[in-house]
Amino acid sequence: MLSLGEIADLIGAECHGDCSITVNSVADITKAGPGQLSFISNPKFEKYLESSQASAIITSAKISSEFFSSVLSSGKTRNFLLL
């Protein structure tokens, strides 16, 4: 298992949230649960960002800028990696 911070280093992403959490697998954004990492590369899946149970999500600020702006400014705890 790798920590979110280690994954960020490997893929050249910026880690937000708890970078020490570990993930044990990758899953679809609609099916991911605790301990799993998911990703969004298509804007049509943005609607799942709020409801996903994934421990962390990999995405691009270009894809989800409105969502991430609200998370960062609200102080909500959400773990994500920005490419």
C-alpha cells in the first residue's frame, strides 16, 4: 500500500487533504469506497465528486475547478490529487 503523498510524488501531482492516508486499490468513481483511490478525467463524471466514497480522487483542476475551489475555501476535508 502507498500513502496518498507517495502516489502524488510518483505521478507528479499536488496532494490536498491528508497525504498520509494509505490506499489499497483503485475503483470507478461511482463504486469506490474507503481505502480506494479513484479518478476523473472527463467532465461528465464531475457530478460524482461530492457523493463518492473514495478515500481520495485524482483529477485535474481544469476538469473540476469549481468543485475544488469550493472545497479549498470551505475548509471541508476531502483528499485529492491535482494533476
